[in-house]
Amino acid sequence: MNSVPLILVLCTGNSCRSHLAEGILRRALGPDYQVESAGSKPAGYVHPLAIRVMEEIGIDLSAHSSKHADEFLDRDVETVITVCGNADQACPYYPGLVNRHHFPFDDPAHANGSEEEKLAVFRRVRDEIQAVFQAYAAGRLDERSPKVG
């Protein structure tokens, strides 16, 4: 078994929420964890506004690509985190899966209005994802830290 746990963040389209979560979680957990994202019906691209709002907090998603969840079926996935209701229901079974979590968020790709109005929705969802995933990462890191006493 790989000593670096693989955490897979799933969404339907793998164009927004799962990439936001992947970037935030990857930075929060550091090199002792592998974080990837995928979708049950990948959109085939990462939304440009997702890339833009992540740049604002110093995370570069420009090299990310939209991937299908099936690409990870032969990998040793330790944790699956779904970030939308459809992905939670459509989540494939990963052999040896240890943990599964569901943290639903609004899909910013459905935002309407001007670019500034859409950006406001992307920023709100990014900040909500950041709050949840930084707390999750803190718990994971705490589990691994040596206990004194």
C-alpha cells in the first residue's frame, strides 16, 4: 500500500467545485497526502472563473484538467469526498475505500448575471469550500501528529 493516502474529491462535471476543493485541500494537507479530483460526467474543462478566483488566494489551477471518476478505479483511494448531491449518488465503489464524506456546495457554474456577479458567486463558494476543507485538513493533520502525554 502507498504510504501517501489518496483523497479523491468528486463532483458531477469536475469543472468547478471539485477543483476548488482539490487546490485548497492539497495546499492545506501538504506533501504527506495526494489529492485529486474527478467527475461522474466530466465537463472536459476547468471553468475559467474557478481558475481566476483561486489565483486570488494564491492557488494555481491552470494546469488542472477535467477527469472521469473511473480513472481512479484501479488506484488505492483512501477517502472519497463528494461536493455535490449527484456525485454522492453516482459515486463508484472504490475497492479498499476507508472513508467517504459528503460536503455539498452550490454550483457556481450556474451563476447568472454580469461577470462581476458571477465572480461574487464563485468567491462565495470558494470561501465556503475553503472553510470546510481547511477544517477537514486540520483534523486529518491532527490525527497524524504524535500525541504527547
